[in-house]
Amino acid sequence: MPYVITSQCIGTMDKSCVDECPVDCIYEGDKKLYINPFECIDCGACEPACPTNAIWQDRRVPEGEEAHVQDNKDFFELTLLGREGPIGNAGGSQMVGAIGVDTELVRGL
């Protein structure tokens, strides 16, 4: 069960979760952070670090936030606006730095 970041992160991006992640699987979009579901080891260290309560296990997201489960996957699997290909398994967010673009769902909010 990987963790996902929901709409409470949009426009906030406190990044406390990034400091707690032992595997560097939290990536920075333009307005929101995203957890790579393929790199996440399900340790849960990020969840209590989030001051906006935006991080949830993918099977336990609050009602109305279900779209963010697929959205987190899409961030890594789809080619985002202005990019040449998907991010995929980049080997950690520090390897790629800030992505600077969001998914269609987040851009529309």
C-alpha cells in the first residue's frame, strides 16, 4: 500500500514529508508534491510529518480524494506537459530535482 498526497498539499508544499522520507520518493511538481508508488516502501514516515494532513495510504484516502490515488501514479507514468517522456522510476527526487509541472488534475484545481 503506497502512500499518496491529496489535495490538501496543493499550493502548500510544506516539504516536511520530504525530510522524513528514507528513500527519497517524494517529488515536487509545480503546486503539489507526489509520492512515487514504485519507490515508496510504505514505511509511513511521511504521514505524521505532513502539517496539512494530505498524506494517506492509497486504500484509505478520505472520501472525495480518491482521484489522487491514480493522479499520483499518473505523475510518474504519463508524459507531463512540457516534458519529453514520463518520469518513471527516476531513482529518487534528488536525482531529478523539482519537476515544476503538475498533472492535469492538479492543474485544473
